[in-house]
Amino acid sequence: MTEIERKEMSKENNPKEIMDRKIEHLRIALEYDVQHSKNYFRDMKLIHHPVPDIDFDEIDLTMKFYDKIISAPICISAITGGHPVSKEINEILAKAAEEENIIMSVGSQRAGIEDSTLLDSFEITRKVAPTIPIIGNIGIGQVSSEDFKVENFKRCIEMVNADVMAIHLNILHELVQDKGDISYKLFRRNFKNIRETYDIPIIAKEVGTGFNQDLALNLDKLGFDGFDIGGAGGTSFAAIESKRKNFNNQKFTRDPAETFREWGIPTPISIIYVRKVSQKIIIATGGLRTGIDIAKSLALGADVGGFAYNFLQSAWKDRKANTISNTVKEIKTLKNELRSCLWLLNLDNITKLKNNNDKFVILGEFYRWLNQ
């Protein structure tokens, strides 16, 4: 593809198309099975302690996430933004996160940059959640663009008054998506400009295919302040794209989006890879479903457990019922499950679980991956 063709494709990816794609992603995730077929958390078992020396209510789940104290290591992962329905979803999620004092992330803010009428779908998060940590979000495609302006990064920060920014690395998604961004040669140069201009913590965020060890080390050295694992095991964005009408993919005998739906490094493996080379904050996302999965993630070396699919489901119910009760209940459920894990492991706080190799065993394909 020539540079002229690439620019023309980029022009065609207009705000209306982006907005339509956002709501389509939500609909497909709710209506179709677009989950990875294998979840490696199932090959990990926590070791039970039959006689806890502590009372259940004594267990402390609180932690410091950069400059703010949160009630538990739970993050509502990036789900949406850039559509009127997205505003409703983000308002529900942010209100619930504020009530329960956990972390809230927003979806890609590209739509808000390119169309000011969509700003409120992102701004609503800080309006209803004035105190919690909020993570802003911009894509590698935007950061890698020849036309990238470092001021746009500031606009993303201001849009949600972000405490932390994430740059999402969704290259497989872009590869199988119609008119996706598939050139990232300028990423490191443009990121260095961001890093030199802004001192806000910046997280490298994957979205379903995970980090290998070498890249994690390089990104750590480049100046990232943390990682959102986004490994294989949860929602597959390739699978989502296989349900959309990508006419470009119809020129092949097989749809690339369907062929690559299982591609990626499993989340638990990726946690281990990243922790081996970096001591910065790790948010474990990609296939976490319960508080037990948070506990497993912490034991492997993560700091926080992130959930998107759970909260998309709860927020969708809340939207129909004009409430936030389902989302609040899901947060409380995760907290109870995590606290229960700690009690059954005879640990009185999450710090004692983090990177604790004595509290778990690894079996099956997970074990074989690590010991090939």
C-alpha cells in the first residue's frame, strides 16, 4: 500500500464511521460468543489453608494506585465512548466505581478528539466520579500517525481529567478491521515527544493479545509507567470483527478475523513475562471473571484485576432499568470473592498475596507453555 492510499483510507475513517463502530462493538460482544476458547486461569489452582488465623472482616483489600487510595484492586476496564449510548454506559460505570471507590477506564478517546459533539460521552465519567482514579485512553494508531499532535494527548487528559493515560496497542484488531491503522513506524518517536511533554503516568495497554517479555522490557525502558496486560482468554476483538461486514476481507478465501480469533499470549503467561522485566504497576485484564481470578493474578505478580465483559453486561442491564444497582452489586461480588480467597489462603491483606509462589500451583497447558 502506498502512502497516498494509506492517507485516503485514513480520511475515510470519519467520525460517523467511528461512532457506528463503537456501538456495533458493544452489540456484538453482548449478542455473540466472541470469547477466546481457552482461559489459562483454569489451569491455575490456589492452595487452600484449612484453619485461618485471622477473622474474615480483618482482611484489608485497600491499595495505592499511583497517587490515590482505592478500596480494592479492581478496575473497570476500557469499554466504550464516542456514542450517545456510550455516554449512558460510562455514566453508569463511573457512578458505580465512585460509590465503591475503584478504578475506572474509558474507551478510546479518538472519537472525542475528532468530533466535539461526542466529548460528553467521555466527560461524563469525571462529572459523576470526582474522586476515583480515571484512566484515559488513546490508540497506537493515533500516536503513530504522521499528523499526530502532542496537544491531542493533552486533550485526552483534559477530557476526563485523567489521573493516568493508557496507550492501547491493538494491532491485531487494526489488521483485521476495515480501514485499520497498520503502520506504527513513528510510534517510538511520537511517544518520546509525549513523555518529554507530560509527566502523567502512562500505561501500555494490550487489548486481547498480551505482551511478550522483550516488548515489555523495551516499553519499560521507553518510559511507560505500567502495563495493562490485555492477554488472550477473554473477548477477542478479531472475533468481533469477524461478525462485522468487512468487505475488504471478502477478497480472501478465509476471513482473517476468524482465522486469527484465538491469536495471542494468555493473560497469566503475560503477567509473568511482564513482571520478570518490570516492577511497575500491572493491571491484569483478559479473561478475568471472578474475584478468584483477581487473586490468581496478584499471586502471579499483578497489582490490579481489570474487568470489561462483566461490567458491560451489568451496565447494559442497568441502562434498561435506569439504575446502577447491578454494576454496584458486581463490584461488591468481586470484593467478597477476593476477600474470601485471602481468608481461605490465611492472608490478611493483598500485599501478602502479590507474587507469592507458595500460594498456587500451575497445571495443564499453562504449565506446558511456561516449561516448553
